[in-house]
Amino acid sequence: MQKDVNSTSPYSDKWYKSSSFPLVPILTIKKADRYNAKGFTFKWLFFTIWTLENITFEISIVCEDHWGFGIIGILPYLRWACTVPIPNKLSKLLRHLSRTPKLY
């Protein structure tokens, strides 16, 4: 497992560590400061887990161009996503099918 402390690492743009579907597990640790609590983010294949600063519960099934297709949930102080990225051609189709409000 690789520990990625800062996102400005020269290895963060490699194809096997892409942000949407990393083949190598990536653990990012966020240190606490005056305005933010400490936390972490873990990404590997289609699993993503990261910490939150509040207590919330949620389970949802998604199919959109941002997340992809899968299940997203929130447990107390922890958010997780188990999603598969959608190919670009299907992503463009989903954008055309979404309803947009008319501006008057």
C-alpha cells in the first residue's frame, strides 16, 4: 500500500494511480489545523472511503457522470463509495438525458 501525504507528489499523475480507478491503493492523510479536523482518504479500484466531520446516515444507488455506477453510503464520520467509472461516451449520453431547468 502506498501512503500519499501530499497531492503534489510527482507520482500522482501516473496511469496506475488515476483518481477515478487507481490500481495501486492510495492513502492520503489530512493533518488537523485551526479550521479543519484531521482525516484520511483511501482509494483502491472502485472503493473510496473518507472521513467526515459530522454524524450522518445515507445509502444511495447512483448512475451519473461524476461517480459512475454503484452504491454510496455514509456512516457516522465515514463516507464510502463502491462505484465503477462510466466510459466517456456513456457519460456524454447521461448529460444529454438529464433535465435542465429553463431560465426565464
